[in-house]
Amino acid sequence: MLPSETRPTTGPMAVVRYAESAIPTARGRLKFLVYRAAAPGMSLASSASASSEFASSPAPSPALESVLEHVAIVVGDPAATPDRVLTRIHSECLTSEVFGSLKCDCKEQLDAALDQIAAEGHGVLIYLRQEGRGIGLGNKIRAYALQERGADTVDANHQLGFGSDDRSYDVAAAILCDLGIRGVRLLTNNPEKVQGLATSGIRVVERLPVQIAANLHSASYLRVKRDRMGHLLESDTDFDADRTSRLVGLAGEARELSK
Ligand SMILES: [Zn+2]
């Protein structure tokens, strides 16, 4: 039998709660839980048994290439109101979150969601390792190269042989199950995320929009997300690139970068 901290949870898709610790952050002390799930095409059973084999070792070393490590950031005690937990399910975006890319609104959505959850005092942010809407970093950059030659974000993915959005949310649902959460107030503009959670057994009792003003570089991307991917972005006027770049205070910076 696996030790409790590495026992796969039951639920729509097995995940392993692998590690947890509180970390002081600018938003206060947040609890970070790391979950392991099978990488695409791999079996979690192999990584779970690897955890078991190494359980007595001070440094467990399951086959890392077979798993993805996802993060749940827990604020307060969400299990106290398990039917309506303020929740953000966020997919990794290295380019914006680490390097400040202005091509998308991911970092701003991440920051806004964390601010809102921290302000409420209870909630969960699940950070899924599915870069580039699920196609990975290298393919995302390949798609950007196609966009430089005129394709939009959907067509670029199609030209590379991918769907417009290859993300899935069954891992997120499994993590929510493990946390004892049955229903969420979901911070998202993406109806597919609502649907994905619902089909995995998590009730979305409310959808809360995360509206980020576009900048000069993200305006066309956000317009495509609205018009071709069904994202619920509320204000047409926010897609005026010149106006919105002023709105977010990036006008000078964005113009410099676009020269
Ligand atoms: Zn992004």
C-alpha cells in the first residue's frame, strides 16, 4: 500500500498528492500542494509505484518523465464551504508569467485571480502544466512564428496539426475532489472550462469573469478568443488596441517594442 501522501485519489482521473508546504508570498502565506498526474500517453500507475518503491528513501525519485506536476494553491479553508469555493483553474504560460510577454493576458489573469482569492480569504487556484493551450512550449512558439506570418492563434494551431484548444480539466477536477471540494464559483471567461469541470463531476455554481484590458499586442489574440473560441469577453471597446494600450498603461512600452 502506498503511503497516504502518495496514494492516488479516487475520482474522474487519479492524481497523487505528492508534497505540500506553506510559502510566504506578497499576498500572504499560501499553502502550495503539488499533485502528480500522468503525462500525456503515460500511466500514473508506473509513477505511483515508483513513489512506493522509493517511499523509504529520503529522496523519492519516481520517473519524472512520466508525470506532470500540477500545483494547487490553497487559501484559508475552502473545505469549510465545499459547495461554492472561489476557484481559478489556470494553465501555465511561461512566456507571459515569467518573461512578461504581452501577446496574451495569462499573467494578468493569474494575478487578478490570486488577488481575488486572497482578498476573499478562502479559495483555490489550480495551476495546470499545460502550456500553450495544451500543445507545449515549443509548439506554442512555432505557432507564434506562424502568427508572425499572418495566421491567427486558431489557424496557427490547426496548421501545426493541433486543435484550437487541447487543454483538459479532468486533472483539475481530480485535485478538487482530493481537496474535498464539490462545487466552485469559477473565475473564468472560458465556457469550455466550465463544461470540462462539469463533465468531470464538479458543479460550477457560478462563473465569475476575469476581464483584462487588452494591450497593443494582445488585442487581436483576445478578439480571436472571443470570436472563434467562444470566450466570454464582455467589452468590444476593449479591443481597440490604441485605446486599450493606454488603459493598461503599456502604450509607450508596447509601441517601443513594436518598432
Ligand atoms: Zn499566455
